Amino acid sequence: MAFHTPPEVLLRSVIRTLRSSSAQNFVKQECAGRRFYRAAVCTKIGDPLQVQDVPLPDKVPDGKVLIAGHAAGINFADILTVQGKYQVRPRTPFVPGAELAGRVADFGAGVEGFKKGDRVISIPGGMNAFGEFCLVDAHMVFPAPDTLTLVECAGAIISYATAMLALSRTAQLKEGETVLITAAAGATGLAAADIARNVFRAQVIGVCGGADKCALLRERGVQHTIDYHTEEIRDRVKKITDGNGVDVVMDQVGGNIFTDCLKSVAFEGRVVTVGYASGDIPKVPVNQVLLKSCSIRGVWWGNYATRNPQVFIQSITDVLAAFSQGKLRPHIGRTFSLEEVNAAFDFILNRQSTGKVVLKMRDE
Ligand SMILES: NC(=O)c1ccc[n+]([C@@H]2O[C@H](COP(=O)([O-])OP(=O)(O)OC[C@H]3O[C@@H](n4cnc5c(N)ncnc54)[C@H](OP(=O)(O)O)[C@@H]3O)[C@@H](O)[C@H]2O)c1
């Protein structure tokens, strides 16, 4: 199996440590001197994930941290990756999962600032989070905010940092402006609504499918909701904004919804394209851009890790600071066990989820 750390390299030093620490219970199985943990493995693109035993690394490499994962957030991109529909196409077998929270089990030489048992939150470079252990570059490990449970932490980085980057740098949202957010009850949408309301003090119009999702948005402090199953986005935006349109659009859905939002933007408004949950990449009527003197910009948060690491890390530290100050709080719609990972994917694909869906590997 093509894991980042070769399976034949075993974790003797970690095992010695684990035996003498409260982390002892983290290691699930021993077989002929080898130690294994459970992980959800993609063995063939398009097939259901298989929960299998995966060998622990023998030694934690220099600059790396071994995290005993308590919970991992599921992102739409994980599902697309397993289906072979994402812009990044890893070779099988691989363990998906791009964010987790847990405790430091061990670390390699050169790692400073952590001790065993620390509560941490991490993004392990796009995969490997859906397992009971995860080996991560130390610079991608952050102290978990005390204000959040580890389950909440598991859903705290990708959606929130994406939304922070999209609203601050890309859209240049300002206090008092109005922002229209689509799939607003989803993970990224709800994060954007939280940040727009509680960091930028903006007016939020949340667009989503269904009365229950609209009710959740209002509970979370969203001032206006539009149920796109029963209401016309353009008509409702006109009424809410006295015909002016919204200053900013943040769209996660694509297709006709994107076009309706584009037509709902104000003079010199800013439209940010973040995702295509509908599976439909919209064709833009550019005359609308001319007529409104508006701009359309895209954002791919993960790409900033290599293209502009400073901005990338800043988006993370900004949201972690806001969590620690109690300004923001992720909504965890539902948790599933690791064994239920395929059911969790279906739950998201069937549009039943709200906020973040999290896999729970062990209790805090
Ligand atoms: N650019 C970036 O850096 C970045 C970062 C994170 C996420 N994204 C993208 O943003 C989008 C949303 O991600 P998320 O994590 O917020 O997902 P999510 O929590 O699963 O929310 C997706 C929502 O999209 C709506 N939707 C509309 N049409 C759909 C369809 N045909 N199938 C499924 N859902 C549909 C559903 O809400 P309703 O029922 O309310 O319509 C659904 O709940 C994805 O495309 C993801 O790849 C991009």
C-alpha cells in the first residue's frame, strides 16, 4: 500500500512510549510484533471505502507529529476524491480525510512546542485523516482551541478558513454590507454565515433547500433566508435589499443558482465562486458582469498552501483566534463512527447534512 510511511517501517519507539503512557489504549492490535490501527481505505476509485488495519510507522520521522485521531471532519472534496471527480486524483490505495483533531501521541526530532497528550487540530495535506492515527508535518499541527470539543475542532479548519479567505481577501467584505451565501446550511455555507455575522458584522442572506435548513440558519443568527425549493432568489433579494442587490455573493452550488445569484448582485458587487455542489459548472453570461460593473473571483483555499503559504496560514490562525475568543462555533450536524464512513458519505450526498459531518474515532 502506498502510504506516506512505508508499512514495513514499524513504530518501536512510539510503542515503547505508548506502553508507558495514558496513550496505551490508542494502539488497537498487535500481530507478530507489528502494531496496527483502523483506517478507512480507498482501494478502488468509485468503490465504497473499506475499514482496514493499517500498520503504524516504526519511527516518527523528523519534523512530523503522530496524532491519535479522535475525530475527522468530512469535506465534500473527500467524497469527490473517492469518486475520482476531484481536481486532485491520488493513486489507490489511500486513506482519505483532510482534517482531524486529536492528541499528540509522539513526534520526531526537531519538533518543538508540543508534548504528548496535547489537544491538537491538523490538516494532513489532503488525506490520511480517516483513521485512528495520522502522521502530519509539524507546521500543519495547531493547538486545539479550549473553547471547542475535539469533535467541533475536527470541523473547524477547512470550512472556516475557506470562508474566512473568501470573505476577507477575495470578496473584501466590509462591516454592514450584505452577503448572499448559497448552500448556507452546509459546512462551508454555515461557516461563512458565522464569520460574516460575528466577525464582519455583515447582513447575511442564507440560501438553502428546505424549511428545516432555513430554520437552522435563523437559529444561527442569519437575518434573512431563502428556500430555493419554493422561492425565487432574485425576487426575494430585490425585496430584502430594496432593489439594490447584494454587495457580495459566496456560491457553493454552481449551475443556475450561480447565475441567479450573479443577477442579484449590486452595482460594483463581488461574486465569489467557491464550489459546484450541484455538479454543474455554470457558464457565465458576461454581459451581466458588464451591466453591473461587478467582478467574479474564484477561490481554491487548499491551493494557497503552496501558492501563498503566508495567506494560507493566516486564514487558519485567524479562525483559530476567533474560536478561542468565543466569536465563532462550528455546527456539527451529525457524527458517524469510522465504520459508518460510507453511510456518512451518502448522508452528505443526499443533502441530509447540515453544518459539518464528523467521523468519531474515539472519545475525548
Ligand atoms: N474552493 C474551495 O477552496 C472549497 C473549500 C471547501 C469546499 N468547497 C466546495 O464547496 C462546496 C460545498 O462544500 P461543503 O463542504 O460546504 O458541502 P456540504 O456541507 O455537503 O454542503 C453542500 C450543500 O450543497 C447543496 N447542494 C446543492 N445541489 C446539490 C447536489 N446536487 N448534491 C448535493 N448537494 C447539493 C446542499 O444544500 P441544499 O440542500 O441546501 O441545497 C448540500 O447540503 C463543494 O462543492 C466543495 O467542493 C470549495
